[in-house]
Amino acid sequence: MGPISSREEIVSWIDSCVLGDLRTLRLGIDGYYARADHRAPDGRALGGGNFLLVAGCCLALDYFGYIYHGGGSDEANALAYIEKFLVAVNPRYSEAGLLMWRCFRQGTVHRSWPKRIYVENDPKSQLILGADSAAGGLHLNPDPSLEGESFIVNGRQLLADIEVSFNFDRGFRRWILDESPDQAIERANPQALVLRPGDRRAMAQLANVRSWYQAIERKPG
């Protein structure tokens, strides 16, 4: 796909590719729940996709927030999107969206686990974080089966809420098409990786990749 050059292309990219990829992941999770033994055809164990789906949703919020708000930190951008569009779907996002972002976006993407919360100098105040992907599972709620205070995010429900926030009458889709500034088109495009000539390792790898292209046989015309 070439550069995004219109608001309509932003909407198409989000619906078909960003949300489309998350829907594909959800379909794979459905396959996990359809198999009672939770195993792949080759016998290896399957996971429920719990953290992966939540992390993917947080990455989408990262991108949407940048398109919508821009200019601020990743956290400020995401929270601006949450307050503008997700709170209309479920007011609990206003009550706990910041904690969800800090624990599941940062912790899950960088360390494979959501961060656990405790107040400084008071480790006994720990709040257990968990992710789920089951249909009808807990979302923005405590898990009564755990010993201790907890906070659960359900990736399936988070994705459903993000889809609603994109599509409802005054949602993100409509904002892009009718209200977004021209800068939103620029922000929706991929960022450039600018290499410094003095970065020898990166420049060497760039040369490797270019050599792969030069080595392939291309059909004339």
C-alpha cells in the first residue's frame, strides 16, 4: 500500500488492516475455545491469546490516539482517544483507562506480562492484573476467584468496544471524515526510519537488504 493521502484512506486502513488484524486474532482465539483439549493439530499446547489480544488493542489505541491528538506523549494521546471515544461506550474507561494503558500497553508489549500495581513504599497494596479473552468474560472488573484485589481486562470485549468507538454515529470514523485536520493524514502514515551514515551497523544491514533486492530475478516490464 502506498502513502495514505486522504481521510477515506485512513478509514479504510483502520477498518481493513488495523482492526482487521485484530479480528483475525480473535478468530484464532475462537479456535482455541472450540477445542476442548486446547491443543493444535500437531499436539502442541495452544494459548488463549489473552495478553496478545489486549496488547494488540493497546497498540491500536496508541495509533488512534496519535491520529486524533498528536503532539503529546503516547500516554497523553491514548488517554485523549479513550476520553473522547471509548468513554462513550463504557464510562469505566474514564475510571480506569490510565491504569489499563500503563499496565497492559507498557508491561505486555515490553515484558510479556501486564504490570502489577502497588503504591510506592507499600508493596502490600498490590493490585493483581490479569487478561482474559473468553466471550462474556470479566472486563474492567475484579476477579473474585483470585486471592487479593485484582483488575481484569478482557481483550475480546476491549476489541468490541474499540470497534464501536470507531463506528458509532459520532465516533472516530466520523471524526476522521468530517472533523480531522490535515495533519491527521500525515500522522496516519508510517513513520520514517532515518539512518545516520555514522550508524555503521544499521547502514551495513541496509546494504544487506538492498543486495537481496538486487539479487532477485525480476520479470521485464
